[in-house]
Amino acid sequence: MAALHSGDVDAALARGDVHASGVTGTLLSEEDRLTAVSTGSELAARGELDWSELADHPVVANTVSGATSPDDRLPGNRPVRGAPRVALRLPWPTRRTGDPLLRRLSESAEPVDACRLAREVLREN
């Protein structure tokens, strides 16, 4: 969010909720959660896990960048039933709310492929 405040970037893609003063935005989509387990885990042979089962196992979470995408589904990743979905948001500085491109993106927000959207935005600028 610091890059939005400083003006280094006009908008960003962010996973999860965005709670920052001077920042607004829109929800682009929600993604299913995945989990990766050790090949030595009792869960490794299962194709899908239930969210409640993970409470009995150590969990490592990336709280710094959250840089994952649906394309990152490696063979060891398992879908997680019952897990809360992860929001993919397009935040921008409140001072830029009148920007025509940001307004257009906000008004047309619907479930999207984030990588495709980013390529389109870069082509237009």
C-alpha cells in the first residue's frame, strides 16, 4: 500500500481485505484456497482436504506477499473444501477515484483472470 500512497503505482492487485486509509478499490474475484502437504504427510495421498482437518496439522502461511494464483497449482497442491475464499482486489488511492481507467475497471468488475486484466491495462497505457 505504500507504493499507492507515494504515487509510485496507480493501482495494485491485492489478495485479501485491504484496510488502509486513503485507499479505495473494488473486488475483482474470489479464489479457492489450496494447500500443499509434505509427501510424508498422511494427507498426501488425498486429492482434496477439508478446512476443519487442517486444525490438527501445522500450517505455514505466506503473510508477506500472498503472491499465489490459480496457475500455481502444483501437483502437490490440494483443494480445501469449506475454506473461506480469498478475495482478489484492485485497490487505488482515493485521490485517483476520478481516473477514467480506474473508474472503467471498477464499473466492469466481475470475476476475471487477473493476469489477463493486468496485460490489458498495461497495453492501454
